[in-house]
Amino acid sequence: MAQEPVVRIQNVTKRIGSKVLIDRLTLDIPPGQVFGFLGPNGAGKTTTIRMMVGLMSITKGDILIQGASVKSDFERAISAVGAIVENPEMYKFLTGYQNLLHYARMSPGITKERIMEAVERVGMQHRIHDKVKTYSLGMRQRLGVAQAILHRPKLLILDEPTNGLDPQGIRELRDYLRVLAKEEGATVFVSSHLLSEMELMCDTVAVIQHGRLIDVKTLGKENDAADRPQETAFEVDAPERALRLVKEGRLEGNHLIVTADRSATAEINTKLVLAGISVYGIRVLTRSLEDQFLEMTGGGQID
Amino acid sequence: MAAILVFLTMLFSALFYFGSPLNMVGAWEAVDQLSFLYYLVTIYSVVVASDIVAGEFTWGTVKLLLIRPWTRTKILVSKLLAVLLFTVLMTAVFLLACIAVSFLLFPNISSGIFPEGPGAFGMIMEDLLYRYIDLLVITIFSFMISTVFRSGGIAIGLSMFILFAGGLFTMLFHPLRYPWAKYMLFVNMDLGKYRGGQIGPAGMTLGFSAAVLGVYVIAFLVIAWLVFKKRDVAA
């Protein structure tokens, strides 16, 4: 990718006592994307995010945000970042608006109009002048997002943003993140252990386990590759006879599974039908991100 | 908070008014009598200082605070300044309330203790200054405990302990008996005892005590700063 990465995580190690939480993690995050950070519980997602925003010290290595080091040039690095780390904790005795005002004062050049704009972005305009202690978890989550986007950050870091949101809230957040990435040119960095969620939300996903980077995958390209041979399942009434007829593939229950491209699939179907075998269904077996993830992390144990 | 302070000032001055023989107590003397209420200002300040950093950790808001474009040093300094402003404001409220109530209830006459006129005001202010220094030391101690242990309860508890057990410690470890005792915080807390050029036990002077207090305060601040700067903020 030709563009300068927004974040460069360079060979970062985090050690607490003798325990290595993050082990030589190197990762570049390209701009304008929704970038997913995936890993089982305890893999080091939150630790990495805490180091990115300076809540935790970095034992070894460095993190550059827009070229500024989090270690040595913190104020410049962090001014491009808006974040929610775990649950967005607010001052419960203040209203949502007062909370936002408080945070707005700590960044330069945020007008009252900008605060209201952020409030409308997250759809909180009706309740923003109520005390935060009367808010539901979903509303706090929205207020957290409003707080994070106040200063139009180039990089939005969200740690498990869908935690505690209802399906509608998750969907809205998803759409909203897409809009942010597209229209404001912001890069969104989302961590999660919810695979299906990441699949829908992200352009690229980095998988991490035991503090090590396992894989970086670009999503959403599978559909273009329809002509490539893929595992295809034929649901038939006589699987053994079908297998003898086709002479390849394997059986799973009454499914015959063959690796075939589109035209081969049609040919096999014709063959089966002509032989008097009833075909109830044909479908391509796409491996979901979840399957790939479980494969990569080997089921995933926390240790 | 300020309201309780003013109310108690009025209450006690009224008690003095009805409890003393008429026209025998001068207004400045009344102000002097009321100054024991300054403990309340100290307690307020300790409570505020104990919670100002620890509270952010308890609420979890510290995470959102630290990811603003300000270094941790600046955030801690602004917290300290907020505490100091509070102590100054409370002290001013207290002083004004004391003087106002005293001059309303008592005649402005000279009495055995104070000469008439500006001399009395000067003495009251000097006394208040010593008390304020006392307050500052305890408040900054509380601020440090609050930062280091992230618990307002511990900060309040320990500070109150120092405030009230200080006299006891001074008795137990008297500088005359233990030479090292004169470097203890408690022994040096009350600067008022040097008034009029008096020399404390074991040759302690105002300058000596002030220096010891200064070193303690700087040590408290440095500890708070180092811990706050290095701390990994989790959960």
C-alpha cells in the first residue's frame, strides 16, 4: 500500500514482571480503513490498545501515530486519536452534555456547534441534557463514541465497542463507523472477539493470540473469486452411489463434497441427475472468518 | 461546604456572645477565639485533595482524561492547582465570615490580649498564615496518598491521623529525648509555637521547621508525580 500508515506498531513488547503480555508485535494500520483487531480473551488486544493511547508504558519497541512517537512525543501523537478503552466511564453526576464539554475543553478548537454535531451523529440529542446516571449502557456507549469523535480524530480506537449494545445499536454503530471511515477519512481501529461482527464491519483484520500477531487478512474479496474452484456440497439421496459416479470428493452424511468451479459444479449436477440421483441442494462452502479464526488459534486457550 | 463553614462560625460566635460577660470581649479577641474552627477548613481541604485523583480512578474516568493531548505531568499539576485554589478560597471565606460575625456581635474595643487597631489584624493574619501552612502540608500529604494508593478513604484516614495524632507523637518522641525526632513531620507542623522569636525544644527554630516542612512537601509532590507518571492504567 502506497499510503503512509496511520499507526506503526514497531516490534512492541509489554512485560509485567516475568509475564510477557505482548511479544514483539509489529503492525501497520493503513489510513481510511476499518481495521479489525481480533483475538480470544486474554490475547492482548486491550493491552495493545492501552499502549497505543499511552495508558500503559511500552517495555520495548515504539508506536508511531501519524509519525509521532507515543513514547517521546505523546501530546502530538495523541491529539490525532479519539478512543474508548473498555467501557466509556463518564462523570455520572454530570449531564451528557457537561461531560462532553469537559472533554472538549481539553482539546483545542472545539466549538459548541461541534459538540452538538457529535451528539447528533450518535443520535443522542434528546437525552444529552439528562444526567449520565440515568443513561442505559447503550446510551453511555453512544456518549463514549461522541466523546471520541469530538476533535475529528484521524484515528478512532474502539475497544470492544459493541459490548452491551442491542442488535439495532450494533447495526447503527457499524454503519456509522463505515461513514466515518469514508467521509471524514478517519481510520477506525476496532478490537473484538466477536468474529461475525468483525466480518461485517472491517476491511482488514489482524488476528492476535498470546500476544503475537498471527495473521492479517483482507476481507470482502471472496465474492469476486466465483470462478475459482471452491468446496461445494451436493445434498443427495444416495451419497455412496454419487461418490462412485463422480469419483472424487468426500462424503459428509448425505452430502457429497467436491472441489469444483462454477462450470464443473453444473456438470456434476447434470451427471447426478442423469444417473437418477435426486439432488436436493447445492451450495458453496465458504469458510467463515470464524472457522479460519478457530483454525488459526487452535480453539484458543487462555494461558 | 462553605455554607456549613459560615453557619458554624455564626453559631460559635453566638455561643461566645451569650456565654461571656457583656462588653468584656473585643471583636479581635472573638476572631482569635473562633480560629479553632479553621480545623474545618483543613478537613475540607483534605477531603477534596484525597478524592481529586483517587476519584478519577474509582470512576474510571481517568482513562478518558489521560488520552487527551496533555502530558500526565500537566494533568497532575492542574489537579494540584485546583486543590490549592480550593484551600485559598475556603480560607478567605472563613476569614471574612469570622471578621464579619465578630464585628457584628462584639464591640471594637481593646482587650487584654490585643492592642487596638491594625496590630490585632496583623497578629490574626500571622496566626492564620501558620495555620494555613499546617493545612497545606496535610493537604499535600493527602494529595500524595490519593495519587499513590488511588483510594480516597486511605488518604482521608491517614491525613486525619496525622492531624490529630501529631501532638501525641510529639510527646512520645520528644526532640529533647531523641535527637532524630526533630526531623519528624509532626514535630515541625505547628509553626505558631515560634511566635515572637521563641526557640523550640532542642534548638529548633522557625527557619529549621520551615525548611523541614518544605523538604517534606517537595518529597510528597515528587513521589506523587513519579507514581502518577509511571503508572499503568488498567481497568
